[in-house]
Amino acid sequence: MDNLVDLLSQNPTYLIVAVVFSVIILFSVAKKLLKIALIAGSVFVLWIAYSVWTGQEISKTQEELKKAGIEKVEELKKSAIEKVQKKTEEELVKKIK
């Protein structure tokens, strides 16, 4: 690590290249985070529209939303674990045969 710091401090060209790469990486991460935020916002708006369209009640309080979100995450987690376990068992049976 000290060698890298010395190399960058002694050679401004390497420092410029490292800064450019760092900026590119930073912008690409920010771009991906923005896309994720836009997708999440779009899904939320579609969920609200679907709820209104079907006549379902929309949770008014933050606690209700939080509780419903936690329940869904737990369901998805349980489902994913079950699928992984099933797939693992199938693969083990294949290898044993």
C-alpha cells in the first residue's frame, strides 16, 4: 500500500489516471443507484395505482407500510431459502447417482 502511495505521489501521470478511473467508477455507481431509485419509485406508483384500481385500501400510516413490507420480505426470504434447499437436494441426488 505504501508503494502505491509513493508511486502515485511521485508520478503525477499515474495520479491523474487513478483519479479519472475513480471518477468513472463513482459516476457508474451513482448512475446505477439512480436507476434503482427510479425503478423503486415506479413500482411504488404502479402499486398505488393498482390498489386504487382494484379498490383496496392503501395503508395510511408508516407503521402499517413498514409492517407489510417486513412481512413480504420475510415471505420472499422463506421462499428463496426453500427453493435453494430444494435445488441443492436435487443436485446432491444427481451427484450421488
